Amino acid sequence: MTTMLLPIETFLPDDAATARFGAQLATGLKPGDIVSLEGDLGAGKTAMARAILRALADDPALEVPSPTFAIIQPYDTPIGPVLHADLYRLADASEADELGLLDDPEAIVLVEWAERAPQVAEAVTLVVHLDIPPGGEGRIVRLTASDQFT
């Protein structure tokens, strides 16, 4: 496992840099981590999740669709189950309980729009916040952690 000193803020100039950053981030994740991917629409949350998932699955060609309509996509990886969720379309926070995002303590959970379900947001161990900088080129990523992330 890679040790990360948090918080971290860095500029990612393009999609390739985002993929490298996501792959590096994946090396520090462990079963039970709940990662909140935050930022405006189009900031790169799904691109970051895709990079993390491909690294965790050890499959650079893994198809990782946006879970916007399915809400949750499960993946089996060499280190265990990974769930990728997008809570943007939830009508009510109580719907998140039905998804089972927090049911498996061995799963790594990547969740977009965690703030739509306070019970999920409270369980987050790592926050990955993405912003498009002025001018629209690249993205800025900030990592912060709760006390639960080691």
C-alpha cells in the first residue's frame, strides 16, 4: 500500500494525467474505504472512478460505464468487491439504504454525489474533489481524508 500524506492538491493537465492519478490513488485503497468523488457536472468524477476501477481490476481496458442510470455498478477485483455509485438521481436520501452501499464492510465504494444521502456522506473515508480551472483546461484535484482513512 502506498502511504499518502493528505491533504493533496494538484493540477491534472489532461485525461492521461487523470488516469495516472486515479491508478496511483487506487494503490492506497483498501477494503472498507468509501471514496466520495465530488465536483460539478463534467468535472471528471466518472473519469477518475474509471481510472481507479481499471487499476483495482488490473485491467486497463475494463469497460466502466457511468452509473448515472443504473445508480450502482458492482465489480469483482483481485482485492475484493468494488461498488461504483452515482446518487445524483435519488429522489430521497432513504433510497440509498436500499442500494446496500454500506452493507459489505469488505467492499471499496466509489460514490458520486454522496451528499445526496447524508448516511453515505458520513461514512466517507476519502474525498476526491475535482474542479475545472479557469480557462477550462485540465482539472484540479484535492484529496482529503477522514480519520478513518489510513
